[in-house]
Amino acid sequence: MDLKELTAAMHAFVAAKGWYAPDSPRPQTPRNLAAALAIEAAEVLELYQWGERAEPAALAGELADVSLYLLQLASLAGVDLEQAVLDKLRANYGRDWPAAGPPGDPGGRAA
């Protein structure tokens, strides 16, 4: 299944739940979806809160939640996610990142 098919499946699920209805208790607005995406990403991080490993099934479920919100947000915002990823990879190939510095130095520079 490609991103377009996954996006269509996600939209079918959301529509089946009635969440696209104007009176939905879960309005599917870009702002709400961005918040939900951040919350789900935090749930991925929570799996690693006290260790270096997460239970694979729990991680898969949380990553799926992140992916679904990402697909929905991109779709509703009119972003071609496949093209955006390719563009970002191309741009990142041309970037230089500083070498890692000492702990606590977010810029990768020694003081």
C-alpha cells in the first residue's frame, strides 16, 4: 500500500466514525490534528521513558497513530507528503551539521 492508498483508508475510517461531520465532537481541523500528532509523538517517547527499549507491539501502535495523524494533516492541508519528504531529503543532502559538542551544548559547539 502506498501513501495515497493509506491516506484514502484513513479518510474512510474517519468518515465512517462521523468525525468529518460539522457537529462532530472530534473536529478534524488542522490545528486539532497538529495537537493530536504532537500528543501521539509524545506517547512514542513515553515508551522509552525509563529504558532504551520499547515493547514492539506498543511501539507499532503508537507509530501507527502518529502516521495516521500525519497523513490526515498533510491531506487536509493540501501537502503532497511524498513530494515534501523528497524535497526535504534533497535539501538535507546539501546541509552541513556541526559535529557533536560536549553534553549540554545543543549547537554542537564547544564553549
